[in-house]
Amino acid sequence: MAVTFTNSGIVKLKAGASVSTAITDAQYTELINEAEAALSIEAKIPAYELVANYGNLNANIKKILDDGASSHAAVAAIAHDPASYSKIGEAAFIANVNWTRYLNVVRLLKEKQYTDWIKSIAV
């Protein structure tokens, strides 16, 4: 399955320089697909599927979805092998930053005024 909201380069950047190099491109694709599904389910926008309608969204909304999906996938990449970081605290800090970013996007996607805006300005 192709990725829509983000790419592996952004996920690796957010996961940090110590993220495991053993994670394959196919595994990154799966992590991103899982993140996209999570965002779509969290959004619960009636009669509107984020992945299917991605091409109709404006650049600002796409960046927000990119942030959420890449942050979610980065947490999963960190969890794959936290021992690849110099200290577990480093892995935990980076994961916490990314999880907070993901939750901020989820919060936006759950606000009716925001979801109404997404549907109204789709290109």
C-alpha cells in the first residue's frame, strides 16, 4: 500500500539520528499506513475519508496530516529498537515529543469547527 500523508525521510528525521537502521523501507511504509489509518479513525469526519480525499485538501491541511502521521510513525520506529539510542531517556524524550505532536493533531481533527473547515476548503 502506498503512503499518502508523509514519507519515511520525515519519519526518520523525527525519530532522530539513533533510530534503528534495521527498519526496512517496507516496514516504514507499514508504520506510515498504520499512522494514516489511526488519524482517519480518530478524525471521524462524517462522510469524509481523509486518505481517499487527500488530493483535494489544501497545503495547510496536508502539512497538519503529515505532522500527525510522521509523529505517530516515528514513535513506532523508536519503539522498534529503543536500545539503538545512547540512553533509554533519549528514546523516551524523542518518543514523548512525537506523541505530543500526534495528540495535538488528533485534538484538531476532533474539533467540529476544524473538520467543517477541512470539508469546506477542499480544493
